[in-house]
Amino acid sequence: SNFDNDEGPTGKEYILTRLCSDMQTNAGQLGFFHIETREDPTTLSSKFLIDNKGFTGVGKTFNMVGTTFNGPLRRLHVDDAADAPQFRISQSYDLDPAFGVFTDFQTTAAGDLCINPQNAATDKFVGINLSAATPPTSTLDINGDLRIRNIAANPALTSVLVVDANGLVQSRTLPNSGNVAACLSGLQNNYVTKITNSLTNEICNSQIFDDGTTVKIVHSPPAALGFVNIKNDLFGSGYTAALQVENTNNAMGSALVLAGKFRAMYAVADGQFGGNEKGIETYAQGSSSSNSNNTGTYSMAKNATTNNMGVAGYGYSYQGQNIAVNNIGVFGKANGASSFNAGIYGDIGTLGAGNWAGYFLGPVMASSYSILPSDAAFKKNIKSIEGALDKILLLKPATYEYDTEKFSYKNFYGGTTPGFIADEVAEIIPEIVKKCNDPVLYDSLGNQINEVLTYNGLQIDGIIPYLVAAIQELNSKVDGCCNSGMRLQDQGNNPSQSIKIISEATALLGDARPNPADGNTIITVKVPEKISEAIIGFTDQLGKEVFREAITNRGYSDLNIETLQLEQGGYHYSLIADGKIIDTKQMVKQH
């Protein structure tokens, strides 16, 4: 369909609107929709065209002469050879540009793209990944990363781009007119550079290597002896180390934090460095006004399935190399504090079997005394020890040897040792016997080398209070004998007889023999003639009477007590004269 406004063959403009279909291709009609002008009968020009491929052309003279058609090359093709923007997006329309709000896009004759946002003739901003709610605030405002694929290098330039605290990119002039020169040795890839001459801005490779995967400090050349010093006067004038780090912040903090696997190579004391070498040396220092705690080395190990060791120290000499005079796994020294110094401080947090503030496989040497907290402020439920003499008499001191072959990993002493068997002591003084267990030990290949046992340990110094109480009891008995005018008579060389107590006026109760008893036991008693009724009675640990027997003889007599009727355990026996308890003692029934 054609809609023509044809005013003449020459000197007049022909205006034509045409709707076409693909079926008219043979007739030279290649577009669906045309708005055309004709300057002469042979040339057809379009101002707006949508071709049969869906491409839309605006603004250019899209020529069609005969069957040759120069159509739009993109879905939207805006074309204008004039020196003016080809495309505009308006937010507020106004014939006067001084009042409109719009953005013009122009491809210049040189092929450059110009984007010009305007608001009432005022230059505005371009934003990427922004919106009206968060508008751009700079000529180009990017919310996201910026990548430059290729950039030219120009060593003659004197300025660099920097980012300020607000994220704005600004220009900064380099010192010394911005001239930067590489050192004579040249620059190598993947090394962090450093300025080696501030007067000429000479830059060279540092010893920090970073290839995107590995970061390390290296010596160049590798065989050369060198040091990396991040504070070469940290420990005083003339001190050097392979790596020194200082935290100059007065606030609490760490000079160096290592997360992951870190290894400091041991120092070989072969005289090259003077014979005093340290794998890692740390130093913590702070003013009294800002630092309450200084820790030279703070290490933590957690979440392992076998062993977590915050600090592992080894002191040993290799065969074939120098043999050290002293090997020390961990060395601790502390002095100079106003209130507390501790060379080594251990804290387990929770008491229990297998929890030790210090655990040693072998003898422990101390050049001075050891102390346990004993202030009354730390204690409660304080009670006197009763019957200590009887318990001490039940203990069985012995000599023995440790099984060093079966338990080689425990480093037991190999000779004859005096002491007690904790299992036996547990039946008499259970409070000084503790349950213990060892950690699982592994060799260098991860193989378990010990059997994890739960066993009895003995708090040997816990026997001392019982010894003191037993001496006090014995002394009281001796004083009682002397003060009452009694005398002691030796019964000869018969070991089954003890010492009889002889008195003229008082009732007395002797010790059971044997004690502990398994069968019969002999108890010597003295009942004066003036006593009308005398009884010996036995009670269990709960105070329940289990046995009593009348004493018919007066004066001294040995009572033969049959203990088979008693169950195994501890008992009290008392001498009762005319309803009054004269004395009470303890006895243990075995088996």
C-alpha cells in the first residue's frame, strides 16, 4: 500500500509512506514499513524504516536504488552524520535545553562515544549499578569492581591515581618530580618492590615473593646470608635476627599472629654464628599505663583428633654431630616482677583423672622446697585425725622394683625403691590414693606406643599428718602411764606378748594383738577389785553393738576374743566398768 504526496518530478519533495510484505521482494520492496522522501524519480530515501529482519533504522538516508538496499545494521540503528548527538533519553522534555533533563549519546566523526547527562544545562553524573534511590555523585560512579584489560605504561609520567577515604579516585604527584627508575640489577617478576634511593626514587626487588599462590621471604641469591629486619633495634643496638616483628601500638595486640602451619628451622651451633642460636625468640614490652599483661609467646592448639600441643620443645643432639653439654626441651625463667614470677606456669582448668598442671615421665629435680597452699582461708570442714596410730600400724612399708620392661614408655626408676602399695593404702587411708591415667603416646609415624591404663597413685606427703597424729597419740599414752603411777613390765622374749600395763587403782584397756585380726585376738584388760560389773563390747563403724562379753576376773587378764563371728571391716571395742566407758580402741577384722 502506498500513500503518496507527489508534487512534481523536480524541485519538489516527494513524501511516501509504504507498507510492504516479503512477497514483494521481486519488486524491490525489501522492508515492511517505510517513511520515505524522494528528491527525484530514481532515488528513494527513508527517514524511518523497519526491514523484514526486524532491524530498525532512524535518521539516516537509507538508500535504495533499483534492487540495491542499504538498510539498518542493528536492531536499532540511529544514524546522523551531523556534528550533534544522534540519540537522546529524556526525563523532562523542554524545547529549551536550559530547562530539560536528558542524556545525549553521540558517536563523533572520529568514532568516539560521548555521553552527556544534563539537568537544566548543568553537567550531571553517570552511574553503573546504581539507581535513583542511590544516585551517582561523581562524573563516573561505579558500584562494583573495575577492570582495565590493557593499559599503556609511560615512565615519564609524574602522577599516580590514589583512592581517598571516601572511595574517590584522585591524582597524586610523586615526589622528586615523579621520576621512578629501576635499579641496575633490574626487576624480577612476582617480587614486591621497594625504594632503595629516596633521592632518585630508585626501586628494586625486595625479599618478599608473591606469585598469587605462595607468599614467602627469600634471600637473593639464595645462598647469600641475609636478614629481614622489621625493627632492627627491637632488642637493643647491634641485634639482628632472621625475622623481627614489633607491635608499636600501645593498645593490647600481637606483633605477629601465625595461623596454619609454621616452622622455624633450628639453628645449628657449629661456630658459624657464635654457638648461641635460637629458632624463635619473642619479646613483649609495654608501658605500665596501657599494658597489664605481656606475653612473649602465646600459642594455641585445638581441634586435633590425637594431640593438641600448644608448645612442643625438644632438646637433643644428632649422632655424628656436635654433642651438646646440656639439652633442654623447654627452658623457663622469670624475674623482676613486683609481685609474681613464674618460670613455667601450668593450669589445667578442671581437676580429674588425666588432668595435670605438669606431667613428667622421669625423676623431677628441685633445688629448693616445694609448697602446697595451706592457709586456713582455703579450707573448710576441718577435723582432727582420730585413730591415726592404729592406721599407721596397719600400713605395710615395702621395697620393690618397677617393671621397666613392660612399661618402658613411663621411664620408671630401675633400682630398688622403698614405699607403699597404693592398693593396700587405699583400704586404710583412702583419701591419699588418687585415680590416674596417662595420655595416648604416638611415635613419629603416628603409631600408638603405650597402653592407656587407669591406675592408683599415692599422695605420699598425705601420710605425714597421720604420722604426726600417731606420735601424738602414742605420747599421750606414755604420759598417761607415767602420770597415773603405772609401770611397764617387759614380758620377756615372747613375740606374741606385748607389754603388760600394771596399775594399782584404775581400770585399763590394752591393744588387740594381732590387729588386724583373722581368727582370735588377745586383749589385755585390768579390772580393779572395787568394780562390781565389767564388760567388753564391740561396735561397728555405724556405732551398732555387734558383740559383748562379761569380764569376771579382777586385776589383769588376757581376753581371748574369737573374731570369726565378725564380718570383715573396722570395729571399736570398749571397756565398760559399772556402766561407765573407761576406754575405747579400734580393731580391724580381715578376711
